[in-house]
Amino acid sequence: MESEAALVGRWRKLLTCYNTIACDLDRALQDAHGLTMSEFETLDRLAEAANCDKRRMQDLASGMYLSQSALSRTVARLEKAGLVHRALCESDRRGVFVKITEAGRRRHTEARETHMAILATHLAEADASPA
Amino acid sequence: MESEAALVGRWRKLLTCYNTIACDLDRALQDAHGLTMSEFETLDRLAEAANCDKRRMQDLASGMYLSQSALSRTVARLEKAGLVHRALCESDRRGVFVKITEAGRRRHTEARETHMAILATHLAEADASPA
DNA sequence: AGACAATCAATGCGTGTGCATGTAATGTCC
DNA sequence: GGACATTACATGCACACGCATTGATTGTCT
């Protein structure tokens, strides 16, 4: 059994930790590459699963922290910026494929450096919590 | 030296973890007590430092994850709801004291149960990262 | 086939946030 | 004392978010 105080302590630490990093990251990505954190994360997922051709919006949503509507808008923004491309899914015309474009891939590669730098700064070796 | 993949893994885990809990918490507090997570955290800080009489806004801001403007508005909302009281600081008339009211203290006590319950659910004994 | 539930994505709406700025009070330097 | 930087908090603004709903498509059951 853990004391309430300890639990609250852990929570506050998580709160502070997350917000500090997220804020820094968001700002750095925005300034250097014109990308939101959510936009980068989305791009990052798409770059990974480049060859896979499943029904994207759905699959992207699961495993990400964004709500369905937030993801929809994020993809819309990325598409408007030409970093991503939407296509109908033939087998199920409700679904939408999302594919990263060449421009998107380039932007992702650039931004990835910034991303890693910020992460390395904040997520130093400390707190490598198991599993 | 830690691999980039591991770093990204840790980050994504933090991202998911935080958002899951924050979302649940926000929703629970809102439904049961009409409080935002930020509002609760603010109230929580004020309830703790009940006797201390320093220049509040300032002191609250430090040690919390909110920006100065966000805190200002959060306190404004709390005051409008009668849970908190603003008072001028005599020694430095730029400063503002924030004090929790009786109603605020009651609301906080109620909400604290919900808060602890959610925390206990998500922050089970796992991941009790040191220091 | 026809009616009804279920699923996928988009959108209207309200809200909380950060950034930049505004307003007021204080400190500093000549 | 007067000019200027600094500090404390509030506010205008734009924006990303979640929730609820809509619109379109597919699945199911009789």
C-alpha cells in the first residue's frame, strides 16, 4: 500500500515533467520547422509504417494519444501543408488512407533532429523506468 | 549512451501515460465536481499552504506547470465560482493574494476523493521511479 | 429487398492554453 | 525629481483540443 502523499507526489512530478518537455518540444518544433507536437508525432508514425497499407485514420488513432477529431484535424493541417496525402479506401469507402509525401518525409527527417535533441536534454538517463 | 529508439519509446510512453490519466482525471473532476484539472491543482496548492501568506499568484505559478496567463485565468474562474478570494497586497500593490474560501475548501475536500481514486487506478504500484 | 444498428471520418461548438501586449506599481540611476 | 528599466498581473488573440453530432457507408436481421 502506498501513502496518498506519495501518490500525489508521483502525479505532480509526472505533471511537471510532461508539461516541461511538451512545452519545450512544441516550441522548438514550431520555431524550427513550423510543426505542432501532434503534427510531428503523426508524421513520425506515418514515416515508420511507410510500407503498411492499412486503413490509416483508424490505425493512427489507436496507439496515439489524440482523440479522433483532433487527429482528423491534424491530418487536415498536414495535408494543407502538403506533407501528407489523403486517399479513399476502395474496399471500405468510409475509411481514409493517409500517406506521407516526399515533402513530408523531408520535413520529418529535419524535425527529427530537433525532436531527438530536446528529448535527450530532458529525458537524460535518469528515470529509465522498466516495462 | 542510450539508443534513439529507446529514448523515443520512453517519450511515447510518457505521452500516452500522461494523456490517459489527465483525460480521465479532467473528465471525472468535471463531471463530479465541475472542476478543471488545473482548477483542482490550484485549489490543492492553496489548501496546502493555507496558513502561509506570501504573494500568492507568483508563488503559485512557480512549482506549477501553468503559464502565468493560464494561472491568472484559472484563479479568475475559481473566484467567479466563489471558491477563492483575491485580495490586494499592501506592501506591493502590484501583487495579489489568493486565499481559498470555505466553499473552496469544501469543494476541494470532496474532489480530493475523486482525484485520489483516479490516481490510484492509473498510477498503480508500477513505475515507482526513484527520486 | 427493407429497416435498423454500427462504424468511419468530418465538423460545429465551447473552452483552456500560450504568446504577446497592456496597465499599473516599484526600483534604479542621473 | 524625472526618465527608464523591471516586475506583477490582466487581457486580446489565435489555436489545438474534446465532446457531441452529422453524413456517408457498411453490416445484420427478418
